[in-house]
Amino acid sequence: MEKPQTHPLDFIDREQVLELLSEQLAAAWSSFDRPRPHEAKLSSALRQRLSVALPQAPGNPQESLADAAQVLDASVSPSRPLYAAYIGSTGLEAGVLAGALANAYDVNLASSAGAAELLEEQALRWMAEFIGYPLLDGTFTSGGMTSNMTALTVAREAALPGTRASGVGGRPAAVYCSAEAHHSVVRAVEVIGLGAAAIRRIPIDDHRRIRVDALGDALTQDRRDGVIPVAVVATAGTTLTGAVDPLAQIADLCAEHDVWMHVDAAYGGPAASVPAVAALFNGLERADSVTVDAHKWMGVQKSCSVVMLSRRGALESAFAHEEGYMPHAERAANAVDGTFEYSRPVRSLKLWMAFRIYGAATLRSWIARTLEHAETVAGAVRAHPRFELAAEPSLSVVCFRHLGEGDLDEHNMRLARAVGEDGRVYLAPALVDGRTCLRVCFTNFRTTADDVSELLAVVEEIADTL
């Protein structure tokens, strides 16, 4: 009698592995509750194991899981309270639960996926309601880059009908954004076939917002020159300084010139729900499309981005197709007909779980607290004789400089590197108007007022040593 083949899952003792995984998750979550005195280092033995050749035989699952946990613990995690370098998530426990379930079931939202489609639709509606956007269509994507590209592909098809079939064909076109807009806008314009030369970088004002007068001049001049405006990309929370463009005025201008208005709110969008700063986002509801990254200020893990539209059917006009391997049942659209991506996990589950478990009011209060942290830092910088603000903060980003001796750019770069090497605080250097400064961004719900005080104390301590 032929010996039965070993089933792949026979290599894993589920109970033991789940018990170990539970212990490791508990240890990780506990370590995120407060700042660490320094970053963990890899052991020499584990470092050696990370250089071995491809394994041919099965390995020990418990040992593999333990090594993986050690590697991640010795990596930079945005879940830690004093991670303030870039716009990170919080690593919400709800997202971990959602990620485990989503990976276990591995549902693909390309064709009909059953109940997961209802959950995704509900998560879209909840996100739109949270920021006050009149959603009629939308989809989850892998990140702000893909969401912005999705929106601009739709805008291109609206401005240049038939482009997806025949190409741009040499027709001159333009996309407008501020001088401080994220580079994903440039990448998107390149990828959708317009070319980087189609980008119009509009000057910014003293508050680092796009100048509406200059935007209007650029639109008018391009129309005169036979250039077709494809979209205006307003930013609601720039990555560098957190500036929010004057959305209502931009909406007026886009209506006057009949141009698609897209708002890149990948970082700042969730703050539209906070009364203290909601006025900054007046006009968001008039945008044709909006990008929000839930894996930033909503706290869930990467990747979980959403692009929302106020026009029904625009996504299908840009992406729908007919293929024999994915027929349309009674002309009903497949999920992939509204998106650039084919293999799509249920990214929405993380955001859906966050809303279900924490509630919108809790999330809103957490976001408000991070805004307070930014104002605390800005106030301390204003009051300190040896620090200065590089830009007045609009949201939760603060850029500032230490006034040391000699070349201030070199000094602040050295200071940023020294803080990183110290390991207690994680911030980043940045260039604001060509000047090197220190940049912190608060999006972590775990960060407390005491943590913020510790951050400032560490920076001052290290600055004094330089």
C-alpha cells in the first residue's frame, strides 16, 4: 500500500505555535505601552542565521517564529510612543486581529467575494462619514501612491475621453499641485502617461498653502495655449509641514474652469473630523475625489488606503474591461472593474474593525490629542532661546531648528543623526525652504503628554552635547 503524502500543515503544531504567537504579541503590545531606553539589537547568532542559504528541509516552526519576532523587535516600529519621524500608524490591536483573520481566509476582492464586499462598502461609507465626504464611489488600495494614481487616472479619462484605449496621442495636458505636494503626484502623472512635464508646481504662500491666484493664472494661461487641464491636486496635510491648501477657494476655481479637483488627504484627512481644525477642511466635500490613508492617522497597519469619489461610475469608466476568464454576470460589474489592482486582500477589514471596536468618537479624540502634542512642541520651541520654528504648524507636524554654533544646516543634520543613534527618540531631518531642520509628526495614539516632554528633553540634552 502506497504511503500517504505528508500534508503541508502537518509540519506545524497549531496549538503550540498559536500559544507562542499569543505570547509574542502580548510582549510586543506591552513594549509599545511606553518608550524604550534604547533600540534593541540583533544577537550575533541570529545575525548569522539571517545569512544562511535557502533551506531545503523543513525547519522548526517555534524557532522560526521566535527568530521572526526578534528581528521585528530590533526593527524600527511606528507603534512606539516616541516614533515621530515620519507619518506612521499606531499598530492598533484591532488591526492585528483583522490582519490575522484576513491572512487566514485570504479573500481576493477582484471578482465576486461574497460577504467581504458588503464589509468593504460599509468601511467606505464609514470613512466618508468620518471626514464629511459625499461618497458615491470608492475603493481600498495599497497606499496613497496608488490611491492618487487611481484618482488621476479617472480624472485623465474625464478630461481626455478615450485615452485608456488610444493613449494621450500628443495632446498637451497638465496637472496642478502646490510646490509642497507629495512626490506621489508626480509619479502618478508619469505613470498615467502624461509625463512629468505636465506637472505645474504652483507657488505657496506664507502658510505654505497653494496660492490660488497663481493657480488661476496657470489654468488660464494653459487654456490659452491649448493645454488641457486634467486635474488640480489640493493637499490636505502636506507631508513636510502639514499645510492644508485652501480647499473651498480651489473648489471655486475648479468649478469655474471645469477641472477635476482631487484632494490628497492621505495624511491629514482624518483631522477633518476634529472640531478644533475642521474649518481648515472646508471645501473638502466639493472635491471630485479624495485620498485618505487609514494606515496613517487612523492608526491601522499598512497597507490600508482609500480613494473616494463623489461621481458614480467614474471608476468603472477608467478601469472596467471584458475578459473571458472573468465574465460579467448579467452585466454586473466585478470588483476589479473599479480599481487598478487585481489581487486585492480585504484591506478594509482593519479599518472596519477599528471603527467597530473603538468607535468614531474615540478615534476622533485620539486625533485631537496628537494635535495637542504638536502644539505643545511648537509652544516649547517658541519659548526656548536656542530653538526656532521652521514653519508654523497647521496639524500635527512640527519642523524646528536648534540654534547651535557655526553652520546651522550642518549642526541640525548632526543633531538629527545623534538623536537617532541615541535611540530613545525617533525623529527625522527635513529641508524646509532649503534649511535643514528637525521634523516630528504625531499620529500615534499611544503617545502621551509625558512622552512629548521626554522627546523635548532628549533633544535638548543631545543638542547640549553637540
